[in-house]
Amino acid sequence: MTDIPIEVTVNGARFRRTVAGRLSLADFLREELRLTGTHLGCEHGVCGACSVLVDGRSVRACLMLAAQADGREVTTVEGLGEQARPLRECLARRHGLQCGFCTPGFLITATELLQDNESGKPLTEEGVREAISGNICRCTGYQGIVEAVLEVGNETETRDDT
């Protein structure tokens, strides 16, 4: 197997490593960098638990090779920091959290949606459901998650208008 040198920025810190050509980005983050907030669920790109932002866009880290992240910027759930606090608090308030396994993927996906919504266009329940449709939760029934994203999105919109 061929080893590949990479340089990647993860949560604002630059890392240089040599990785196996077949090492997934999820395994690189979890095993090499010890960022275990990126969860591995199905390892087939279906559940969304391993979602991270690469250059600001959500990707399934289980389907992306670490070598493909060379020269790119990766943000994991740990890297969201204070930016995700309103959403985390709202998820708790709206009962959008149960076991928590899927939560990192939802936080990444919802963060991308909220960032993309800077146009001031109101979020709709249908739009939020579409945006999070690639994330599987077996505990909540999604309603609390949808309500939390809508609340945070609408609060941001209201603050921007005043």
C-alpha cells in the first residue's frame, strides 16, 4: 500500500502527516488526530454520523479519503465551538437530543444550512427536513431537530433585520 504525504488544516490547526492511501478521512480524524466527535455509523455514507465540513461544505468523512483532504480545510464538530452553541442549546430545549450519536452530524449539516441561509430567505420546515434528510436519527422522530434549526435560523434572521 502506498503512503501519501498530506497537509490539512483541521479546526484551524495545520497538520502534516503521511497516511495510507486507503485511510478514510473519518479514521484519520478519529485515530490520528483523536477528534472522536466524528462518529462512525454505517461506514457507507448513508447515516450522516461522520459528517464534517470540507472547505465549508458538508461531506461524509467515511467516504472521503484522508489523502483527498490534502490542502483543504476540515471542520469537525469540535471545531464548531461557540458558533454551534445556540443550536446545541436549542436542540436540548426542543428535545432534539436523545442518545446523541447522530448529533455531531446534525450539527454539521445544520451549520452548513444556516451559513448558506445568509441571504435572509426564511427557513421552512420543508427546507430544513430536506437539508437534514441525509442524517439518520433513530431516537427523536426529527421534529425537535427541525424545530431547533428553524428557531435558530429565524432568530438569526430576526437579529440581522434589526
